[in-house]
Amino acid sequence: MLGWWYGQGWLWALRQIDWQLKHIGRVFAVSVLLKTLFSPWKQITSPSSFHNFFQATADNAVSRIIGFMVRSTMLFIALFWAIITVVLAIIFLLIWPFIPLSIVVFPVLAVIGVTL
């Protein structure tokens, strides 16, 4: 177990972190959000004609602004979630080598009478 923990276990932990970050990208569809950042919201557009050109242009601009705001908010949430994941991953990787030691240390501390 210790051979795996201090050898291939590191690679497994790093793959799990990589998978989590890719999963965030898939859940939030980051690539799609980036490609459609300035697209109209829900593809709502007004057809333009000679008589309503300015009204249609204003409607389409508002639809694009709403689409940009919603998509940029989703991208911000995805970025925030990815940052949280990276911070927790760093903490996890710092604790990783000491987890097998806790199997020995905690019972010894309990016998000695140390309470947390």
C-alpha cells in the first residue's frame, strides 16, 4: 500500500484533479460559452425591415447584451469553481503524504491522552 501511495498514488491524485477541472469545463460548457459570448440571448432576434430598422437594431442589441451578461456570469462562476478546486487540490496534495502516518500517529496520541 505504501508503495502505491508514494508512487502511483501521486499520479492517481493528479489525474483526479485534472478530471475535476475538465468536468467543470464540461458542466459549464465553457468552450460553448466562449464561442457564443456575444450571441443574442436564446437566439432571440428581431427581423429587420426598412420601417423598423432602428427598433430591430435596438432589440437585437439588448438581446446581445443580456446574452453577454448571462454567459459572462456563467464563465465567472466556472472560473470561481475551478479556483476553489485548485486551492482544495493543493491542500489535498500537501496532506497526501501524511495520511498513511495518521494511522500510526492518531492511536499513539490517543493512548498518550492528547485530545484535539
